[in-house]
Amino acid sequence: MTMTWLRTRFDARIRWLAGLSLALPLGIALAAPQQSVQRKPATPPVPKTAPPLRVAPIPPRPNLQFQQQVQQQQLRKEFQQSQLRGQLQQGVSDVARQPYANNPSAGRQFDRADDARRDRDRAQQQSLIDRYWGVPVQPPAPAPANSGG
């Protein structure tokens, strides 16, 4: 009997505390002093002077040093890609040359093609290096009219 009486009493206390915890914030909100509510007039007041003009701020120039670092990083990447491309092309050229190992005229033709490719790659890499260091790059000279292939 005592256990039932304690359990009932304990349940009643829990219910009472739960109700208090729910009612307390509501009571505090209602007891807080009310701020006076100002009603807006039906027509807005006429300003005595014109409002000041808003000037859009000019965005600051991007950091020049950051731009240079990004450009140098791009040029380094291009240079590395150019070197890898040259190595791959040399490997392809070596494989293509193997069937013609006994043909001297084909060997000379392959040599001239390799020399031309190396010269072109070297010029492109030099252009990248010049751009990296800020050397002004001159436009390429026009090819002669009789340089057909």
C-alpha cells in the first residue's frame, strides 16, 4: 500500500513540475512590460530635404601579386605539360622508327621531323619561360610563301 501511495504522490509531483515548466515561460512573457506600439500615420511625412544620394562603392582592384602568382603557376603547369608532351612524342617517334631501321632515307626523314619538332617545342618552352619572367614576347614572324610541305 505504501508503494502505491508513494508512486501516486511521485507521479503527481512529476505532472505538477511538467505543467509548471510549460506555464512558466508563458507567464514570464505575459508579465513582461509591454512596449508601446506606435501607429504609423496614414500618410508618410514629407521630407524637408532630399535624401542623400547613394554612391555605389567602387570594388577594390584585385591583388596584383595574387594575379601574378596565379599566372606564374599556370605558366609552370603549361611548361611541364609541354615537356611531357615532348617526351611522349619522342616515344611515339622511336616506336614509329623501328620498322624502318634498315632504311637510311627513312631514318634521315625521321631525324629531320624530330629536329623540327624539337625546335618547335624549344621555341614554345622559351616563350613560356619569357612570359614567366615578364619578358615581352614578340609575335611570330610570318612563314615564307614557299614553305609548304
